[in-house]
Amino acid sequence: MVKNPLINETLLQMKFARVVSLLAKTLDISQAKALDIFYNSDTYKHLSNLEFHLHNRSDAYLVDEVILELQAK
């Protein structure tokens, strides 16, 4: 992960949790399944790399990106 002193690691982890929760609710799946999908997605990889600036996007946007990835598979 690219270190940026302006981005608090705790805030980023909280964003991950919100995205996983919203993904589970949107797809009507368990939190565990949503976590697996999210952590294996390109969206997560890009979100973890702060050079992509995805941390500035809304939780709903990120969930939509993960769903688009699933549909493309």
C-alpha cells in the first residue's frame, strides 16, 4: 500500500468495512461471502493503492464497481 500521511489507515479500514456491509446488503449475501468477494476484487486492489484515489469515491460507487467486476466474469 502506498503510504500517504493524509490518509489515516483506520479510516481506510472503516471504508472497507462499510463497502463490505453494503455489498452484502445489495447482493443479499452473508458478510463473509461479501468479504471474500471484496478482498478478491480488482476494486479492493486499486482501493488499497492510494495512487488510484478510489478512497475518495463513495461506498456505493465502490460497491457498483465490485458488482460490475462480478458481472464481467
